[in-house]
Amino acid sequence: MAVADDIALIKRQEEVLVFAAFDEAVAFKIGSAIRDRALAENLPVIVEIRTFDRPLFYAAMPGSNASNPDWARRKINVVKRFLRSTYRMVLEQQRPDRTFKVGEGLDISDYVLAGGGFPVTVKGAGVIGVIAVSGLPERQDHGVVVDALCDHLGVERRGLALPLEAE
């Protein structure tokens, strides 16, 4: 699939995967589902779910490492700044060094171009938070979040999933 096709599909994910309401209970349910999948499939990830004012869920799986929370934090900052998924930003920016252009004024210690951060969007309110996964190749980090959102929102995964590709 061409990059432009991936970007178009991610934009569709962002349009479709919208909540009627989002609170601590929803964050816990989604975070727990990601955690359960990670344990079942031995995925060495961390998952963090937060609104822009506070954390709501965090879990670290066996095999994750000390850098994963920092990667998640920087992904969260990107979603907060641009209100879109971090993998979409990776594909749009096409910067192999994982940094934003100098003119953006975004320090690499706080912002990173890496997939796995997805906006929490509430109908009528807009983007209010982020779900971040870190520990797998970025396309897979992104896919874990999208799968969990599809399952929670009752949306068919097959219609929104990016095809798996070698990184």
C-alpha cells in the first residue's frame, strides 16, 4: 500500500474511532483490553491512556524497557500538539531521524515522530486525550491501539486496519 493510501486510511480511522463519551471507566476497559492482548501475545509494550490534564491508565508488560515510557510521553505530546495520530505524522513528515523540522521548534526530548499515539476524540468535544502504545515497531504499535478502539466501539477491524508490512 502506498504511503498516501496509508495516510488516507489513518485519517478514516481518526474520523470513525470517536467516542460518545470518555471517562475513567472507558480508559480502564480499553487499557485492560490492550494489556490482556499484550499478555496473551507476549507483546513487550507499555500502554498509557490519558486526557490532556491527567493520566487514566498505565501498564507495562514483561519485556518492555525503561525507554518505552519516555517514547510514549513524547508520542502523547505530538498528539496533544497536532491532534492526530503519531503514525500519520510519521508518514506525512517522512523524516527518518524522527525529529520535526527545525522551524517547528519542537525539541526531540519532548516530541518524536514515531507511531503508537492515537487521539481520544469525543463527539461534540474533539480530541481530549491520547492512547499510546510503545514497544513494537511503530506500525504495529499503531495497530494495537486501532484494534482495541475498533473492538470497544463495535467497528469492524478489517475495514480500518492497515495491512501488515515489514518495517
